[in-house]
Amino acid sequence: MTNLKKLLGIAVLIGALGIAGCSGVSEEQIAQLDALRAEVDALDKEVDQLKAEKTKLEREIAERNAKLKDCENMKAEIKANLDKMGN
């Protein structure tokens, strides 16, 4: 995602340089630049949302793994107790 952000930033910069280098900036070019900036902002927000979702999912996975480990430990303890009772 950061690569996408960098790529869009570079595209905006190249576009701005190209616009400024050829001639005066027209209203249409300013509008296009503003649209690109808005798109970059929207993509940044999406990246932030996806990072937050990833963090949430990683936390849930860690919690489930901890519960699984507790269950495995309990299972091993119960099996050991049953083996003791059987002998």
C-alpha cells in the first residue's frame, strides 16, 4: 500500500512539473490536479482503514491462538489424569 501511495505521489509531482513546464496552468489542469490530490487522500484513508482492520484481525488471531493453547494444555492435563486413573 505504501508503494501505491508513493506511486501516486510521484504521478502527482510529475503531472505538476509537466503542467508547469509547458505553459501556464489552465483551470482544467488545476481541476485535474485537485482531483488527483483528492484521490490520493481517499487512498490514504483507505490504507489507514485497512491497516486498522489488519491490526484488529491480528489481535483476534492472537486471542484465538491463546485460547487454543489453553485448550491443548487442558486436554493434555486431562489425558495425563485419565492415564493415571487407568493404571
